[in-house]
Amino acid sequence: MLAAAPRRRPAVSLAVAAAVFPVIFIGELPDKTMFASLVMSTRGRPLMVWLGAAVAFALHVVIATTVGVALFHLVARRVVDAVVAATFLIGAVLAVREARHGGRSGSFAAGRAGGHGTVLTAFVVIFVAEWGDITQLLTVNLAARYHSPLSVGVGALLALCAVAALAVVGGRGLLRFVNVVTVRLVTAVVLVGLAGYASWSAFA
């Protein structure tokens, strides 16, 4: 009698992706890349702007998750947890700093161009603006912590694309009802909580 083959673990953990989604979504919601997408959508076709932003986000997610995995393999887990905690705290400080400035970020604009030109412009603007961003740091840390880069990448990319969709479809209307300062402060509280948990894991 043949033994049953071992069940393979799914490549993507829906639980991990679901846990990552709200963290990245909240962190990205009042971010400069959201405002960039909003402004560009007033000068170009919203779908083209979203497509360019989505490609830029996908590339950043790939970079972040591979860096996160490399970080986990190169250093001890306690060191990784300590770095994760420190970066979460930095993210909280940045969130509070932006809240103190009213959540305002630099503005970006795209000239009126055809479909391909709009996609390219959106890609370049978002790709450049996302470097060193809170959500990029969070994606790196989450990939290192969950040890499932693909799951983290799926959750992060879905969150980033959802925020971009909100920006290009109804960003102006959304900003009339969402207090950006409050969202940033909530983000800071969440990040401090995550930093505390990571610190406990590092030194427990």
C-alpha cells in the first residue's frame, strides 16, 4: 500500500497576506505617492496612471521582499527582530512628523500625454517617490519577520494597488472625509505597537 504523499504548504499564505494588507494600506493611505497618483489622474487617464503606479509598486515589492529574505538569512533572528523594532519606531516618528505638518507632501504632476506616456510618467514618479518610504521599510521588515516573502509581497502589493485605485478614482472625494493627520497618528500608534512586539521577540 502506497503511503500518502505529504501535503505541500501553499506558496501564498492567505493569513499572512491578510495580516500585511491593513498595515501597508494604513501606512500608504495619506502618503506622498497617493497624492502623486491623485494629481496625475487629473492630467491623464486614471486607468493609465493606476497601471503605471501598479508596475512601480510591484517592482518595489519585489526589491523589498528579496532584501527582507536576504536580511533574515544573513543575520541572527534576534538581530533581525531588533532591526525590525528600530525601523518600526523610525516609521512611527516619520508618521508623527508628517502629521505635525498636516500630512502634506510634495506635489507631483504629469503633463497631458497619451496612454503610454501617462503609464511611463506614473511609473517613474511613483518608483522614485517610493524609495525610503514608510511602506517600503514595512514591507522589508514584514518579509523578514514572516519568512514568507511571496505572501508578504501579495498582501503589500494588493494594499498599494488599492490605495492607488482610491487615489485615481475618488481621491479628492476621499480626502474631504478622511482626516489625514488622524490617519497618520493612528499609523504611528500601530507602528509603536509593532515595535514593542518585535522588541519583546528580540529580547524575550
